[in-house]
Amino acid sequence: MGSEDLKYGRNKVPLKDIYKMYAACLHLRAAQPHVNKGKLQNVFREVYKTTISHLGNKGCLGVNKLSYLRKLFKISPAVARGKLSKAFRSLVYLGDSVCLDEKMKKWRGRSPYIKKVLAKKNDPVGHWTTQLCANLNSTNTPIIIGLYPFAGKLDNNHPLETRSDIWEWVLQLLQLGKREKVLPVICADSFYLDNTARNMLLDNNVIYHCSVKKTWFTSISSHLEGKTKDMGTWAAMENTV
């Protein structure tokens, strides 16, 4: 639900209040204030007082309005993949490499974007988001420069997105503004690589490191397995095409 549809009571919530909501949440996470529960009926209300004193009355929402906005404000997958990711990417100059991996956020409530991934033993049901990350040149701190939330499945149980969709999103995001003449090396796991994705990367002259499922590339895996018959030995192949 974007700001254009968000109302508090009968009044439309201004964008300024949404910024205030984010500022308050960031401060709560950074300061991590706490109070002794004791006989207090609402601990959060007491904790929130520290945020009000830090941001000031004009820079902070009332506790009821904050709780309301934090509960109902949502960013759609389309906005996260588009406007939000482009904003993240526009602020970062890329280095030698970027990393691509998925994150499953456990969620059992109502949502049209629930996915079930049995391979995720701890949280097999929830929201699945692909994250593109880069290290900042000055501090080497990793930062997310792209978010691709999966939108769930169609009625016939087929996924709405394919690996090709994700790679097209990645390549467009990396080339945003055409600031880098040479794209960085992309590191990803086996989930993202298939023959179509590999051809897409080769066509765009992108160097990549990616673990693979040997059943998807039997011609490669069978050749390598024939070279590693003893414990502790390993073999490698280089694709010169």
C-alpha cells in the first residue's frame, strides 16, 4: 500500500509522515532503548519516548500513528524491484564484484506473495527475495543495491518469474546510467544458473562465478568426476568461449 492509498482515520497520510515513520524505526533499531517493564502497561510507549526526545516533537509521530503506519504500510514487489532498487543502485559505484543470493523471510500471515521452499529447513514458508549486494569501495561494507521480491505463483502453480527474468533485472540494474564500462564479476549460487541464464551472461560479456547443480550440466560434471577419484582431490575446468 503506497502513500497515495494510506489513510489515518479519514485523512490521507502525507509523505512527510511516512519519512517520520522510517526515521523513528531507524532510531529505535540503532539506539535499542529499553526500560524495566515493572508495572508498565505499555512498554513500547515508554521506549518510544526516547525517540521523541531524540527527534523532537516536530520530527516524530505520535505512538498510535507510528504503530498504525508501521503495521499497514507495504512496499509492493514491483516497486521494490523498480523504483527502490534503482534508487539504491544509483547511489553506489560498483567495484570488482557483486553477489546475488536469496533470503527467505518467515511469514505465516495473510499475503498474496507467500512461497514454500522446502530446501529452507528453518523457514520453509514466507516471502522470498533475491538480493543483489556490493561492497562499498571506501569501507568494504556490504550494501544491498537491488531487491527482487518474488510475487508468488499462478493458479496453475507455475512461478510468475523465471531465472531469465531475474538475470534481465540484474543486468539492467548493473548498467543503470552506464557509469561502469566493464561490469563486475557476478557471484551467485546454483539456484540462479541454467543454460538460458548462462547464455545471457555470455552474450553480455559478463564474468560470473556460480555453483552448479551437476544434473543440469552433466557433460561438465561427468568429465570432472572422472578426474576426482580420491578423497581430498579436486579438478577444475575453464570456459574460454
